[in-house]
Amino acid sequence: MKSSNSLFYLLSCIIVLVLLPVPSRSADPDPLQDFCVADLNATISVNGFPCKLASKVNANDFFFDGLTKEGNTGYTTNNLGSSVTAANVLSFPGLNTLGAAMNRVDFAPGGLNPPHSHPRATESGVVIQGKLLVGFVTTQNVYYSKVLGVGEMFVIPKGLVHFQKNVGTGKALAFTAFNSHLPGVVLSTSLFASQPSIPNDVLTQTFQVDDAIVNAIKSKFGS
């Protein structure tokens, strides 16, 4: 009887495991066809983009050369000394529904990819050139960081604030990958650059500073 109960328990566990939903490895819904090249000019709005008619799809929809070009990291272009080239569904429509995207991130000496988050994707990356300090902060306010060299990888859990800074003597380059065709990005400066502007009294109370400081920060980011 005891053996029979054990067998029944084992079978019950197996059935529960089989019936439980299997977590998707992609942040986006699984595709229901081989491909769905985005029609970026479609007038209807869906969670993603409608598919281009198969008859209008061609080989170029599945290839993208944008990451071959070095970004402009000159401090006259931006005062951060970094440049992000995105290969997501907006620039590479063949990624639509496939749950994948990439970025090329170029750094001038001392350049910074400032604190930001990706609300829809986990990020992984590899250093191709130079030396980068990579760090992120958890929801428990724990800061993790490490200086990485060529060939070393990092991973940033979905939605967490993170940054990369060139701490080498020359240029630096990293390629990053995401499990979403449009990861989204929220910059730490968005609080001071939103349109319409967040009321000053919200920001002064949040950061415990006065109006003059909030206005000075907003003036830097165009809000």
C-alpha cells in the first residue's frame, strides 16, 4: 500500500510539472510563424508591429550592416563620450516577434554609457575593445560591478539600472544583446527631461533639494 501511495505521489508530481507553463526564454511572445518582418508604415497599432506581406519580403529584410559602423563618440557631439547604435525592430524590421535585438556601444577615452534601464529585456554583452567598468544596482540597492577586458562578458537582469564606463587608455567597444525585439530604454535623466515636465515640487521633495537645483538640472536636459 505504501509503495502504491509513493507511485501515485510520483505520478502526480510529474503531471503537475508537465501541466505547469514553461517560462519563455524570450521576453516577447513566441512567434506563430517562421517570420513576421515588421511593416513600420502600417496604420494599425498592435503589441509589436503587423507583418509585411510575404510577397513583399526579400533577403535584405533579414540582414543589417548598421553595427559595422563606428559611432560618433566625440565630446562635441555629446558630453558623455559614448555612442549607441541600436539594431532593434525599428532599424531592423526582420527582428519583429523574434525576441532579439543588439546594440553596438562605442566609447571615447573616459566615455560613459550613463545609468539607464531596459524595461522589457535582460541584457548580455561582450567587450570587443578596451576596458570597461560595468555596474548595476538591484531592487535591494546592492551595487555589483567589475572591470572587464576584451572577450569578457556581462549580464544585466531585466529592468535594473546599469551603466558602462571606459576606464582604459584608448577607445572601447562593446556589443550587447537583448531578449526583446524592442527592449526600451529609460535614462536616469528622464526625470528631468520628460515632456510634459514633472512638477518641481515632486522632484524637490524626492531628492531633498531646492527649486534652483532642480531647474539647473532640467536646463541641462532640455525640459
